[in-house]
Amino acid sequence: MVGQSVELCQDVEWKGSPVGNKGNKRDEGVNERPAALGIFVGTFFHALDPKRRLTIPSEWREQSGESESFYVLPGVDQPCLVVFPARVIAGRLERIRHHSIADAQARQFARVLGSRSQLVPWDSQGRIRVKDELLALAGIETQVALIGAFEGFELWHPGRWRESGSMDGGSLGEAARYVGF
């Protein structure tokens, strides 16, 4: 797909399936679309338009709640950009606030990450304009892979996304145990 013009997204659609008795209170919300649950899932491939704007899928825009913007941060351990709605960033920033002002490492982390991040609103057509500096960090030039990551999503150069490799069953199982999933 790299090198080809991709104007429409290809999406991996989420399909809900009912579980248990629909009348049972514990099953409420089981069959809701991810938008209703605040979860980003799926993979989309988009092209930046001539003004270097990126269209965010409408179901993902619904995830941000009342805010019509996202926070874009450089990936801390991968060559990608990490995108969060304001409600998620607020929780993460609260963890940083709990560190002492004398904690040089926490201050350095906040300083560097804050200075490299961007708050991006979307326009009436759901497009955002990520600054060139951030796009360059992720190696994004014209094509973008949008990767759902549950509480947010990631922006990758499609070639780097493919090269990053996928987890085999054993690695995925180990990772699931690590995070307590």
C-alpha cells in the first residue's frame, strides 16, 4: 500500500455479538459498538491530503466525548505517534502530578513529552493537522496506518507498522498475563 494513493479508508469493522440473556443486567452494554464504550479498535489506512491533514474515522471521533480534539504524543518506545482523547490524558497527567517537584526524572519526562506533544482539533470533516515535526518522528510522509489501542490509537508509517511484527500466540499470551488481561 505504501507508494499508492489511498483515499478511502480500509477498515477492520467491529462486530458485536450478544452474550447471555439480554434481559440480564450484567449483560448490559455487551453488544454495544466500541464508540459507546470509549474503546478504539480496528485498523485503518489513510492518506494525508495535499494540506497534510489526516481524516480520523467517525467512530473514533465519537470516542473523545465532548471534546473535539485529540492529544498527539511521540511514541516513547516505538517509532509512532500515540493519540489520546482529553479524558485519557487527564488520568495519565494525574499520575505525573503525584511526583514531587524535587523529582528531576519526573520533571524531565513531563518537560520533554509536553514540549513535543500537540493538541489537535478536528475540522467539520473530521480532519486533523499534526505538526510536521511529529509526523517526521514517526516517519509519516503521505500514508498513515491508524491502529486501535483500546484507550487511544497510534499513527504509524504503514511500512514500519508491517515491519514492527505481530505477536505470535505465545508472546501475546505472555503480554496478556503481564498486563493482567
